[in-house]
Amino acid sequence: MTARLALGLLLLSEVAVGAETGVPLPPAPVRIVIPDAAAFDASLTGAYRRALTGTPDEADPVVAGWRRSQVGAKLEDQWGKLAGDVPWTWSEIMALRPRRLGLALLDAGALDAVLVIEGGATALPSPLAPGAAKTHGGASYHAVARRSGGGAGETERRAGFAWAQAGGRLFLATSEEALLLALDEMQAGRFFDPPLAGLASIDLDVAALRKDRYFRREFLFGAGDGAGHVAAALRLEGGGLVEVRQGQGDAGPAAVEFETPRATAAAWEPDGTTLLPALRAALLEPLPTRRDRPLVPIVPLPPVLAASTDRYLVNLERPPAAETPWEEGELVGWRELFQKNPVSGWGYALDADGARRLVFPWPERLDSDLLALCVASAARRGGPTTTTAGDTREIRVGADLPALALRRTGAYMWLGRSAAELADAPTPTVVGDLIRWARVDLDAVRTEAARWGRAEGPAAPERIRPLSDRVLGLLGWIPETTSLRIERRRSAGGWTERVVFGRDSK
């Protein structure tokens, strides 16, 4: 239920949040409220509906990628065990004609969650196992299955099952403890209201999720997302889908904007510590994998006389000599340079022809240091180098082939693969309270599917292809969306972010 409901949050339309929208959900790292279940259901189409109703296309790349991931495979197995006690999908939930829904995920690793279905029919669409009848604070409930520790002769089951009908609500929980927490909230008159207006709204406890190894692996939180709570909701504004997010704490440094007429993707990242990894991946060493110690060490040959004492250079009475580790080379200098002059943020632009350009604020007094390290990286990979003069410094290797280029525009430095790619590099400008932005042409991204597939290799059960299995799969779920525009701005006490899912006007 948790995974399927989370997938359904991706496609929503707007509904006004009324006065009675609260759901008795206990405090949890993730809490979701759907104030109008009928409107939510009406907006579900295509792959979203198939996933929630338990009939996904087996060839769906999102489903396939999810099942190949460690978390997805685990959830599939555990929810399969739970299906014996509550064989419900979205169809059975909607058969109850609910007014609103709420979901609290208390522990991702333990699969501890409670779903609250409020209002509508009192008769269940299919009977639930009665289990052991109990009471809590005057409310009756049923404890059907407890978690199993996977002892001798016992199949491990992390998700138990308990349920209750009380106060015009149906409670479905994967543990008796989670159910009792929700009943406590109802009996105490505590109701969790949607943090933002929308057909579905979610509250994330970022501090708690940063400690959860499942969320750290599958859902990345940036340094600028703070440690408090992040609220989000999806709405339909002006005929287009918009996600609104709000966060607490330090919003981060001001962003800059720059024109990108040819770019299929461009963005400004407020976390300067991620610049060096991105610079290596995009320009310095555009390889599938990069070594932390990329330089082969130079060691002396074994002495000639060694053969007279150890003819085969092997002695079973002596452990082998430790291998000399590879060296970091110029990477030490890169780290020291950015430690000496940390950048507050950086941007990038990716063009349809494959051009990759990075930009960041940089003091002119350190231009020579930056150029020297660019030369060192190019020389390590390509041999002797030459560097051109002028406004754009191009580093060439081999048969006069461009390897890297640098161009200053105002207080900012652009890096690219060649002088031609930087010929029209604009001068970035600070814009009001903007702290982060991104623009992506999804149609252009979709055309890269074959190239991604070649780079990531064929699909296999034991590996995940992040781009082919996940990104392209998700794009298949939103075929009418042709672009993404993201803007994060500073607000009172934190930040507000908008994600606009654009559609072609044709």
C-alpha cells in the first residue's frame, strides 16, 4: 500500500482544502493526506492507475527498475505476504466511497505504516480476517498478524496486520503498535491537517529521514533542504500541473541566472561542495567510473640479484609484499584549491549537440591556479598539452585536439570542452530572492534513450540502470509533460519551491 499510494501522488489536480480535512495520523517521518479521495481518483490515468490497482504493465520500465532495486524487491516480497491478510488495491479502497485518506509511514525499514480511510460506506468491500478481538481506550480493534523475526522454521515477515473501525473511519496498519498510535490520536482529538492546499499533501521530517538508510539510498536530500520539515502539494494551476514545496531553516546563498537558448537542461545548484565531483564527471574525466587515486605509481624494478636468492620471486614462507597504492595526482591540488576558495554555488548547461558547460563564481587572482590544474588533469589523461591565448583559454592534447576550455565573464568562470562551446557564454546575474533553479526539455531527454541504454548496458535483475530504468521510465508515465521548470526562492523562515510540469501548446 505504501509504495502504491506514493506512486499515485505524482499525478494530481487541484482541490480546495476545506475546514474539516484533518486525519488522525500519529507523528511520523512521512505523512500524506488526500483531502478529496474522489477528486484524486478522477485524476488517476494510465500507468498511475494501473500501479495503484495492482495491474502494472510487466514491461513498464519503472516497475521493472523498482523491482530490481534493493528496497523495491524487499517491498514487493513483504507486501506479497501482507496481501494474504488484506488483498486490497486502490479499487477496494474506492469501493468504500471515502471522503479523505491519510497515510503515516513510521519506519521504512520495518515497513511500519498506518492507513486511515475516513467516511463513506461502512460495509467492507471484502471481509478482513478477524484475528484477535481487542479494545483500546474503548475502541475495538483486530490484531491479525504480528511481525515475525524469521526464526527456525518461520518465514520472516516484517509487516504484521491490525485493523479497526472507529469514529467513522477504517484503520489499516502493518503493526498493532502503529494502529494504537492512530487510535490514540483520534481519541485525543488530534488531527493532522494537510500542510499545503492541494489534492494530496505530504509532510516530510527531513531530520528523521536523513537517518533512515532506505531513504538515504533511494531519495536524496540536498544540503539546502535543511533539517526540519518539508511540506509539498501538487495542484492544477492554469491547466498545468504544479508541485509546491516549503522548507524551513537557512535558505542558502543567492543564485544567479544566465541565458541558455540552446540548452536542453540548465540549472543553478546552491551547494558549492558538489562542484568538484560534477566537474570531474562532466569535463575532467567523463568516464563511467572514476578512481579516487587515478595515477599509476612509479616504483623501482626488482633488483637483478634477487633471482639468485629467489628464483621465482615467490617464497611460501614469506607473505607477499604489499602493493604500492595508486596516487591521487592533481586531485590533491583540486581539493586544496576549492578549500582555499570555496564557491557558494555553481550552474551548468547541457546542449542538444552534447556540449557541457559549467559556471561558478571565481576570483580573477586565482585564474592561473585554476588553469594549471586543468592543464594537469588534461595532461594526465591525454599526454603533452598546449594552451591557446585570448579571452578563452583552450587546452589541447594529442593532434591539436581540444580537451578543456576556460572563459571568464564578469565575476564568473565558465568551463567547457572547447573554445567553440564557450563562444557565447553569458554573464550570470543575481536575481532577487532566487536561490535555486532548473529547466529541462523533456522531449530532448527522451530522444537520448538509445544513447543512455548503450552507456548503461542491457537490463539485468542484479543491477539498476538509474537513467534507463528510472528516469526514462518516469518520463513514460507522464507523456504529456514536455518540460520541467523549478524555482526555489527565499521566504520568511525558510524557502518555497515550485515545480511546473509544462505541456506543449500544440
